[in-house]
Amino acid sequence: MNTNHSINCKGTLIDLSTPKVMGILNITPDSFFDGGRYKDETSIINQVEKMLNQGATFIDVGAYSSRPGAQHISEKEELQRILPVIDLLIQNFPNILISVDTFRSQVATECIDKGACMINDISGGNLDPEMFATIARLQVPYVLMHMQGTPQDMQQAPVYKNVLTDIYFELSKKLVLLQKLHAHDVILDVGFGFGKSIENNYQLLKNLDYFQQLGTPILTGISRKSMLYKPLGTSPEQALNATTIAHTIALQKGTQILRVHDVKEAVEAVTIWKLLQ
């Protein structure tokens, strides 16, 4: 595994030779697991403080639900939801490293101006033609994720000739575009559950190390997803054990950032995995 990766977040170099954990803060009413839980300042501050205390390096804030079939919201509404939360977090946790989960370049720009330090784009630039140029201008770490379709239709009938090579080829083409624009610190995410069947997802998890050839850090967002609870006949609420197993596999396959709902358990998985190295 390439252990030389580090990324620059607001002037702080984050060494990814030990995998890091990104805690999820969904401020959406309809996210698949925690939608509607964090509506007021107190609940948001308490949750973020808990995740930071448990060892999260990054907090990923999302105001647009991307669960399958999620309701589309306007850019204005996304900004109205997310900007006050960025302000709140910066005021209460001055050293916090905020990742913003958005596919819109204007949202990215305004959030970085407020003090966020990373953009996590589920569409990999597909839903906003200005995103790549914006990332290059902002010079911030960028999570380039693969998604087939849109959140509204992505799970209706995903089709690949070969899920590994198709996604590898698409990500590699986009990496070239970003490199030409002199974007820095691109992180890849194969996009578990975003336009993939359960079989596709397990092919990707089994072969996650294949994507290391692209020479960038890999982020894995697999926490409590349907690929884990559907085969078990359970629910997102009952998927913590399965999530920890999947995180352990992803770590063994070279992932360097885990995007998670449950920070404590993910940090423990990293700690145990590290003892094997």
C-alpha cells in the first residue's frame, strides 16, 4: 500500500499513513439513517463534539440527501441549511476540519469561504460542469466519487460491462482532467451504493486495492448501507456490526479514510488493523 499520502487542509498536513475517520453530520430531514436527528444548534454541537472526542479527523457536513430516491432540493435551500451550520461549527470548534458533502460548485465556494476545508462530491463533477475548475481555484482536497445516474434514479437499474474496469476508467479520466487544472489532493471514492447492485458493491469491496494503481488516497463510505443490512434481512439501525466488518475489509484493501456514522467503532477498527502492520 502507498503510505506516503498526505493532504493539506487549511495549512495542516494530514498524514494518511494511518487511516483517518470522517464523521458524518447529516443536516437533512430525509437521510437514510440519521435524517432529522440534528435539527437544532444543541444537538449539532453535541454530536460533533462526541465525534471529535471519539477520534474523528474530519466532519463531513451534508445538507442534500443523496439516499436512493431522495427528494431534490434547490441550491438556495442547500445553502440556507448548510452555511449556518458551518458558522456554528467554526465558532465552537475553531480547529475543526470540515468536509462539505455537495455536488454544487457555488455551495462548495461559499462553504470554503466560511471555513470548511474539503469538498466531497458524490457526482464526481457530473452534476455541475463548474466543479472541477472551482476545486482547482479553491485548492482544497476533493473527494471524487463515482455515481451512475443521479440520487433520484441511480438504483433503478445499474448496468456495467465490468464494474471494476468501468469505474476505474471513469475515475482515471476525471483524474487527468483535475491534474490538467492543477487541482491538489484528490481522494477517490468508488461510490458504494451509488448506482450499484449488491453484487457490484461486493465486487468493489473485494477488489478495492485495484484502485490504488491510480495513486491517490481512497475514501470508503460504506457505513450502515443497504449492501450490509439487506443480505442480513435487518435495517440500518442494526447494521453496526456488519459495518465494522466491512470497514476492516476496506482497511485491509488499502482505504485511507473511512466515512462513518459511528466514529468510536471505526477508530477501534483502525487501531486493531494497525497492530497487524
